Amino acid sequence: MSEPQSDARLFAPATERNAGPILDVLRGALPARGTVLEIASGTGQHAAHFAAAMPDLEWQPSDADPRARASITAWREHAGTANVPNLPNLRLPLDLDVCREPWPIDAVDAIVCINMIHIAPWEAAIALVKGAGKRLPADGVLVLYGPYRRGGAHTAPSNEAFDTQLRERDPAWGVRDMEAVEALAQAEGFVCEQIVTMPANNFSLVFRKR
């Protein structure tokens, strides 16, 4: 759950906790320079954290939710305060729904999507990977983070319980099979370069476009 600040910024404790481990993966996966599109940026905490840690990359956040975009903008506007470093490489958020073409950006060097495909219909995962295939160059990177099933089974009882909660909220949601996501990406010209086990029973999947 996101907690409001005294301004438009939203704060999610889980986002704060996983920012460091995800950054470790991104440092090894992303190009040294270029534009990174973050899909479903949520509160904007990740965008601020990653942009600060990787100043040679242009970080382009996005979200389909106006409240999230307001939060991202607020995190950006608070750059330069005592708590957040100056972030000249953090762009204003785009209104981007992966299922709605055309996207408001045509070409990027890498795409990052954190904790989205399990809280959206499977059609969103399809649209995400197809959209990435259209906009990434050869050797471009797509990084997906979140919980996954492996071999048709959950990797932890907590993930199974979480999956049940998601499907009760919306039958189209749910923890995805990693193999299905890999097959989806392969069909769009990506190879799975790395599977990284993350804290709290999550995974980072690093795909590279052929």
C-alpha cells in the first residue's frame, strides 16, 4: 500500500526495500549510456533511486495512472533537497498503457518493468513484450521483476497465498509462469540472458533482443 506524503509523493515500503537489490541487477544488465523506459513506474521511488545511481542514463518513467504520474513528478520536483540528489537525468513521466498503441515513445535503449504483469491481465504481458520488441534495438535489454511460478509450481507458500489474493481481486490477474513469459519473449526475438533470484521470493528476468 502506498502512503501519501505531505505533497503528491506516494511511498511504498516494499518499493523502498527492493530498490537496492534491483539496482544491483540493473547495473549489470543496462547499457552504460542511453535512454531507459520504465513501464508502470508506480510511486516514482524506483525512478528517483535508479536515476540517482546511474547518472549516465536518461531515465524515462511512465504510468497509466494519473495519481502515479503525479507522484513521480513530485519525486522529480523534490530532487535537490536534502533527501534526494539533483536528478537532471530523470524525465517527466509519460502516460503509457502498454495495451494502447501507439506508445508515446518510439525508441529506447532498454526497458524495465517491475511488479506489473501479475497485477494486470495476461494481455498486458503480451503487449509489453511486443511493444518492447518494436522499440528496442538489436542487443537492447528488457528487464522484468516480480514473483513467478517455476515448473508449474509456486516457489514459496507466501507466493501461493499472494496469487490467491490477486485472483480473488481479479480473475485475470495472478502470478505468471516463468516459462510462459520466457516463451512469449522468445517469440518476439528475445533471449533470456539471466534469471536472478531476488529477496522475498521474487526474480529478475533479463532478456536481450537478438
